[in-house]
Amino acid sequence: MRPSLHNFPLNQNLKRAGMLFCLDATPEEIFQRTSKETHRPLLQVADPIGRIRELLEVRKPFYGKADHTIDTTQLTVEQVADKIAELFKPYLPQKRRRDCSKYV
């Protein structure tokens, strides 16, 4: 079974094990990122952006359980990693914070 915020017991275990991040984006950005992929059957519809909006609405209660939500629209992977590192840094021991500073 793939990890998913929809799987409630797994969601509870993930939250106990650490910090959950929801990486969010606009429906248009999600469509742009996924439009060339053929392995997404839920988006093989006449109005994929409308379908993305529907899916985001249905999943909102689950995504809302994350400790932090990061809007990744127009961000690079590196910028998203920097935001995660910055949010995670206060939980690290002092020495690790210094080591981590090169990433933020």
C-alpha cells in the first residue's frame, strides 16, 4: 500500500513518527506538471483542471492534517527543500542547525 494521507491509520502513524508537510500548488500548476504523464488515470478526462479542483477539494480534510503546507507553485525543487529545511531547523540540535544552514 502506498503511503497516503487518505489512509487514516497510516496518517496517524506518520504524524507520530515526524513532521508532515503538504506540498500544495494551484490546479493549473498541477496540470502543467502532470500533463505529459500517461499513468494518471484520474486525469484522463475531458476537463483535467476541473478534475484536479475536485480532487483537491475532496482531499482537503486529509491534506489539512499536515503540520505545514508549502505552496510550491512556481518554486524549484531546491526552493521547496529550502523551505522544508527552514521549518525543520528549530527541531534540530544546535550543532545540526549549523550544518543545515548551508541548505537554507
